[in-house]
Amino acid sequence: MYTPALNNRHLSMTYKTKGVVLRTVKYGETSIVATIFTELFGLQTYMVNGVRTTKKSSAKANLFQPAAILDMVVYHHEQKNMHRIKEFKWDFLYDNVLTNVIKNSVALYMVELLFKCLKQPEQHTDLFYFFEDALKALDEASPAVTGNFPLYFSLQLSHFFGFKLTNDFTNTDEQFYIDLQEGVFTPEQPPHHYFIEGEPAIITADLLKVLHPDDLGHFKLHHEVRRKLLLYYQTYYALHIQDFGQMKTLMVLQDVL
């Protein structure tokens, strides 16, 4: 949806869109630069002026915490790399994600993983709704579900970027491997070091069958198993996303889980 009014100063149309905050950087004495994954335009960067001047305006700056889901009216011009926000407010008020240490750590992991995958400022509505729903599900998740949520999210997110793991290996009674380079299950050990075998492979196969986050509570995993799986999944992303690098939130997440 958009308002058919041209802003002459910025040569931009105003649009109403939801957005999830991915990163915020202080700019000058009073402003911030926010990177936001929007419903209408995908990944976008916004200059937000005057939100760090007074106690009242600082409260507005709190809306730009990573993982915050906002309802916004924004100025947008296709030929600009940075835009401005005309109006903003909460679209969804979390009960736990921004205040619970464990859930916030999981949310920050999800935000960083998505941010590393998004390379172009293009509309990706299905991905936006998946990410929004995942954050809301995390907010109300039980402790057992929360512990396994990063594993579920890591596997599901890859679907939107064209390298999802294909589990067509039906006879899991026999030994099998997951070839991270090719993204497939195989009965033969791959001719390289990027593969999963044994218990982590079996757990991954079962996690891929999960249709709803609530089902994650059935997985009783030791924290060392979770750590090993997250490292495998980071390797998987690094093999398929250019310049992926290392995830800064992974160490924190491993500590709190």
C-alpha cells in the first residue's frame, strides 16, 4: 500500500510497510542509521534523525532494537541507497524476545543469519512473513522449543535462498551422510571434509521433518550436540552464501544454550 503523494524534497513516494530491524548504528549526536528488512522493499537502510536527543526521543530509539517488528510509513526512491522514515510505531509487542536473555540471544542469531544472506534490496515477501512468524513463535515458545529454535530456523531459512537440504534418502536404518557441499543425503562418504555423519546427521534428518516450531519440544538434545549442529549449519551457509564469514552471535548463543 502507498500514499499517492510525491515528496518534492526527497523525490520519493510515501509507502506504508512493516519491517523487522536487523541492525542499528549511531550517527552523529542525535541520529541513527537502521538496516531494516521490509515487507515491501526487502533489505533497506534508513536515516532516523533526532531520536537520541532527549529522554522522550530516546524512547523512540528503543523501537529500533534488532528483531523489533515495526509499522512504518517510509519515503522510498528506487535510485537511492538510503531512505527516511516518516512515521514508525510498534507493529507487534513482544512479551519475551527483547527482555529474556536466552530468547533475545536466539533472536539476534536469527537476525544475523538473515542479514548475512540478504545481498540485494529486493522484495521478498514470503521470506518476510516467514521471518516475522518465526520471531513471534519464538516469543511464545517453551524453554524446550527455544533451545532447539536456532537449529530449526537455520534449516528452514536455507529454503528461501535456493540451497535447502534435500532429504530423499529414505532408508535411514543404514549409515548415511549429509553432503554439505551438494546439499544432499548420500549413503557414500563424500570425497571432501564438508559432511555430517552419525547422530548429528540423524537429528538433522528428523529436524527437516518438523512442520511447526511447537514440535521442537520433542527433541531432547544435549547442549554439546546443539553446538556441534550449529557449527555444521554455519559451514553449510558459508559454502553456499558468498562472503558469509563467521557469525558473531554464535559464540554467545552457544554459551546461553
